[in-house]
Amino acid sequence: MPQLGSQLKRLRHRRQLTVRAVAARSGVSHATISLIERDKTSPSVDTLSAMLDALGTTLVSFFNDLQVLEPGSPFYKDEDLVEIGDEESISYRMLGMNHPNRHILMMRETYRVGADTGGAFSHNAQEAGFVLKGQVEITIGADVSVLGPGDGYYFDSQSPHRFRNVGSEEAEIISAVSPPTY
């Protein structure tokens, strides 16, 4: 998570305001603002909101504009992929977990023989993927299809969906979810 203080200070300087002026407008003491801007303390949501109001912006805009100054490496070795599944049945190896400002969830999914995501679930995103190995039955709403190597899918994740390995070998999928709301 990027440090908020330097971003707040940059925003204050862009508005050509002093610490005392922001303090007077926000009701937050100038000493507290100084500590926050130097990343010596973290603001509560209420304090941050009051400061942002005084600077003429909102929490949503502030966090949308927040950029990490030092981007992470664009390259990831296999050991850098973060496991977000259970590995016993279904392994979800995530690419770019620590990448700043990540807007896509990219995964290598491995389904053991008989593995099943269980009841259909949904979330606010879009999903796409390719089956690399094995046979995967994918249910999207009322539609069901068994996909094999080279086959792909693309759907609105708000439709209830389910994945199941129906083959006799491990199945592997490369998938993407955007925004990253798995």
C-alpha cells in the first residue's frame, strides 16, 4: 500500500495551501496533519475524509488517483506467483499480486481430477480464459459446455458460474478477471 502522506502533501501543495490553512478548513490539528504528511501516523477514515474535503476532493477520487511512485517489477518467476486457492483440490496461482494499481486478476488454475468449484457463484467482473490441459465443464447460468485444450470462454461474471474437472487427468486453465474481484 502506498504511503498516503506524500500524496496528501503533494495535493496540498498543488492547491497552494499551508498546513495551517488545511487545519482550519478541516478541523484537524496542524500537528496531526504534519505527522500524517510525513507518514509518521495513519489517519482514520474520518480524518482523511475531513482533510480531503478541505482540499476539494473525495475519498474515491483520492484513491483512484493514488499512484505508486516506484512500480514493481514487470516480471514474475513461478515462485513469485501467490497461491489463493486451497491447492488440495483447486490451485489458483495469481500473477502480479503486488503490482501497483492492478486492474486485472491473471491466474493459472489447476483442477485436480474431480475438482469442482461447488455451487454456482457470481461477482461484478468479466472473465476470460483458455483451457491448456484436461477437460473442464463450465456452467454459466443455464449454459453448460465441456472445454478441452485450446478452447476458451468469455463471460459476464455476474452470471452464476461453476467450473468442474470432468476428465481423467489434471486440468489447467489460464484465466483473467477484470476488475480483479474474484
